[in-house]
Amino acid sequence: MGSARDRYVRQILDELEKTLIDTIPVAFRRSPETLFREIASLNLVIDLKERLAKRNYREE
């Protein structure tokens, strides 16, 4: 993936991560199921960021 696209993907993932972190307190008040879905989504975003970083490291 080109570096401009990498930056764009990283920016989107950063925004998703921030949004999910901000919604966790609301999800906690709604229900345990909602909280678990938000945490699972956050874990997925973090995993994607790690995979992107590893792939970029291998390409260098």
C-alpha cells in the first residue's frame, strides 16, 4: 500500500479508536451486551492498526 494510503487508513483507524473509546461509558450505561460490542469493535480497530504497522515495518 502506498504511504499516502497508509496515512489515510491510519487516520481513519485513529478516528475510529477515539470514537469507540468515547462511546464506552455510554455503552456501559446501556447494557452489558452493548459494552461488549463496543469493546470488541475497539479490539478490532487496535488489531488492524497493529497489522498495518507490522506490514509497513516488513515492507521497509
